[in-house]
Amino acid sequence: MPSIIEVLLATFEEEAKQARCVLNVIKDSQLKYTPMDGMRTLGELANHLAQIPHLDPAFFNGEISDFEDARARESNLNRKAVTDIITVFDEGLEAVNKRFSNMSEDTFFVKNLKAFYEQGPKRNWAHYLPEIITHIAMHKMQLWMYLKLAGASVNMMTYYGHHPE
């Protein structure tokens, strides 16, 4: 029987594969697209999605101390070309897999984690790994919708990790 860590990592990897497929549809020329004033550009959104595997674990593990530190890390990870954005994403995925595939279940369930901006009790990775998965899924859908609005060739197969025809 697989461990809870293995099950959650498999779910993480599937969501990441699907998000990567959506990222692969973006053309550099689309990065400045925005659906309406006041919203992120497609490039800003793609960068945010790509940074989730780097930043979310650091938030929850207390490695990021305040919003200034978070903005500095985001700035260091920002890229201007789609291939570079995808590289940031892939490197983050590798780091998440390394972190959790080597973690014992005892460590996974210890309630000793809390991001600086959170209220309430400390939590464990069993709470936060699904949060990371959900964060990726939310921005995958947002990015897919931006692409659809921009006229890109995306469909539900793209959303679920298959390249458009």
C-alpha cells in the first residue's frame, strides 16, 4: 500500500504535468496580454504559477520571513521568456519531489509549520502539500482562461495535460 506522501506526490506530479502543458502553449508574444485593465499580464501569471513549487514550501516551512523577502524571491525567479519560465517551474518541481520523497511520515505529520502571514495553530505537510496542489490547479485554470481569451488554441484536453491538436 502506498504511503500518504506517495499518494499526494503522485497527485502533485499529475497537476504539475497538466500545468506544464498549459504553460507550453504560451508564446512569448502573448506575455503582455491582459484580459482587462487592473489584472495581471499573462506573463506575470505564468511567472506566478511557475514560482509556486519554489515559494509555497518556503512560506509554509518558515523560510520566508515577511512580504519584502517574498517579493525579493519572486523577483529573483521572474523570467521574460516562456522557456525560462518553464525552466523555473521544472526546477521547483524537482525540489518539491526531492523534499517529499526523502521525508519520513513522522516528519510529514509533525505540526510545526506556519507561514508568517497565517493566523491560528501550526500545521503539518499533510495539510500544506494539498494546499500547494490546489494553488497550482487554481492558477493553471486562470492561465488556461487567459489563453482562451487571447485566442490561443487551447481546449479541455490542454487543461488536462494533452497538447492541443
